[in-house]
Amino acid sequence: MSERVSPVPVEAILLSGKNTEEVGFDNHGSYYTTLYPSNAIDGPKRPLVEKLDRYLRSSDTIFAGLAHIVCPYQGERYLNSRYKRLLDLAVSIPAAVVATPVITTLGFAKKVEDGGSMFFVQERLSHVPGKTINLIKIRCMRPNSDAGSGNVQIAQGLKPSEDPRNTKLGSFMRKYQFEELPQLFQVVLGKLSVIGLRPNTKYNLDHLQNTWSQDRFEKWRDAYLSGRLGLSGVNQVFGSQFKEDDKRYHTDVFYTKHASLGLDLYLLWKTAIKLLVETKVRQ
């Protein structure tokens, strides 16, 4: 009999950034109050969301058992399985249909705001060696604001919505991540997955290679190439504290090692909570 796969990674690892080899995988301590400040959820809704969160990240529940029965695969085998692709289609097709009027409205509003193009296309590195993917977003910045050698350094240390290159509408979209909505269609087409490591630019890849040791970079690169890249993932779900290179290494490697259907479902839940609830904290 195969070992049951826990649907969720240990949040202690995600919050501390410790090496995944140093923390027991079955330590399900409560980190809810750290993930959700007291003002994030009001009144009686907080206990309900907390209970559901704890239920979804436990390994001895009906949810965990069903997820394991449906798909017992883990790690790279799951990342490249038909189960993950079916999850992508089940989520992205209805989401893309619902998002279409929002994308259209925001795109035309951006066109009216400054006369520039509605969409921004950026080349990112694919999970297939030597291949690239054109990541499509609703344009948030002023025309040609991404040009120049010092462009990447302009917004370092700032929240995306505080980037000085944004227009007023662009800041609003980046605050709630509406600019990412066109990528739902890229999930439908099989270019991306709903959950996975985010696609990286060549600039960022070179930065990591120059910053990390060769051994660390090669381990992270193996994780990056292990499966289709995603719209959301551990780093996006658990917030800006995981944009640091060291913590990013541990969370990316951890996800690809423990990826499973249950984990993806849990990260989808966390993504929804982050978008629908935690935005209150930023206001």
C-alpha cells in the first residue's frame, strides 16, 4: 500500500524559510494567526475560515483520503500527470469565462487612460530547457516605462501596487492582481498550470546563478524544470516575505518535491482567501 500524501506542506517551513530537510513533514502546528492578522477577518467569519483551513491542511481527513485515492502521485510524477492537467482545465475554463468581461473592461479602460496598448507581453523562461513563454498581462505601467538598463531596480523593495511606473488604474490592478487574469487562457492552452513555480525572466535567472552556489542553483533549476510553471504557488500564497532568494529556494524546492493533488487544492484555497480576504489588510 502506498503512503498517504499529506495535502499540505508544513507551514512552519514556509513561515521560517528553514531547510526542508530540517523540519518534520508531519508537524501540523497552527500558524493561522501568523498568516491571518486579527483584522483580516471580522466577526464570526474568522473561526469558520480557520476551521476550514485547518481541516484542509490535515492529513487524516476525508478530504486528504479522497485526494490520495483520486491521485496517489507525488512530486515530479504528479507534476507531469494527467491529474494535474485535468485540475488545470477544471479550474481555468470556468474561471476564464467569468474573467472575460473583467479583462475586456480593464483592457479598454487602460487604453482610454493613456492611449497605450491594452496588454503587456513579457518573455519568460519555460520549464522546457531552451524554450520561452510569452506571459500575457493587462498593461499596468505607462508606455515604455519598462525600457532602460535601470528599469528592474526602480521598484525594488516596493509593493507592486506602489511601483512608480504604474498608472492609477495600473496600481489598482496590481493591488488585486487583476493584471494576471489573461494568463487563465494560457492555462487552458496548456502553457501554464494554475499552481506551480512562477515563470522567471532571464535577468532573474542570471541573478540567482550569480548569487547562489553552483550546487544550490542546480537544485533549484532542477525544480524549475520539473513541471509546468504556474499562475499561483507557495510564494504567491504566503506573501511578500517569501520573495527573498533564500526562502524562495526552499519553498520552490519543497513544492516540487511534495506536489500532490491535495496540496494543489489547498494552495488554490489559500489563493482564493488571499485575494478575497487578505486584501482588507492592505487597505
